[in-house]
Amino acid sequence: MRSHRVEIRIDDRYESRVDPDPLREAADETLAQQPAEDGCELTVVVTGDGVVRQLNRRHRGLDTSTDVLAFPGRAEGPFVDASGLAPYLGDVIISFPQAEAQAQQAGNTLSAELQLLVVHGVLHLLGYDDQTEREAARMWAVQRAILDRLGVQVHLRN
């Protein structure tokens, strides 16, 4: 059986509105359905637009907020194996205000929208991309399959 660890961090401002369990389930199911290193770890953070905008500006050169960012935890190139430590897959950062607005626009529940964003972010950590039409179609098909397995009803937009 594959094992991994998913840490969920929710900004205090949104803690009363976000149940971490469905987010963890979404990450777990994504890791179960896609090739991922045994014992890998990742963190999902739900925060505000300001934090996401700052990260987007610093790491992508875009001075705007977005719904989800994914930051792989792997070092580029060869590195010394730290035996005994689980491989760190990376961080998924979600903007709560963006998720809430998108849920309303798409007619999704907030929980379903957050689960969609977790799946999307974890897929990015696993190497999926959506920069071309072909890549996006592949990624969105995988997202749909994972969400279906979770029983999450969501109106996808791409």
C-alpha cells in the first residue's frame, strides 16, 4: 500500500469556513490515482488574495491573484539523498476569495471548488501542465476522473 502525508493549513480568517477533511481526501485520491513516490509529503495552504498575489508576482512575474499555485518541492538536478526523509512533493497554495467567487460563478459548492483546486494543484506538482490546449485537455480529463471517484459534483471550466 502506498503511503504519503498531506498537511492542510488554513489561514485563521477562513478556518471556520473550510473543512480540511475534503481537501485531504482530494489530495489523497489524486496521489492514489497518479504516479507519485511512496511516502511523499505535500502541503495544501488556503489563504487570502494578498498572499497569493505576492507569490504569483515573486515566482511567476504576474502582479495579480489567481485561484491556485503549485510549487514543486524537488530540487533541480542531482542532489544528495537524505535517507530516512520522505520526498517532499511541494506546496499547493489556494486563494480562498478566488475559490469562493469561482464557486458562485460556476454553481459549485465551496467545498467542491476547493477540492477541484486541490486536485488541480497536486496534478501540477506531479508534472501535469495546462499551457497548451492538448495539455489542458489531458489534465482536465484526469481531474474529472479523480473528482468522479471522490463523488464530487463540480461544473468544470477550462
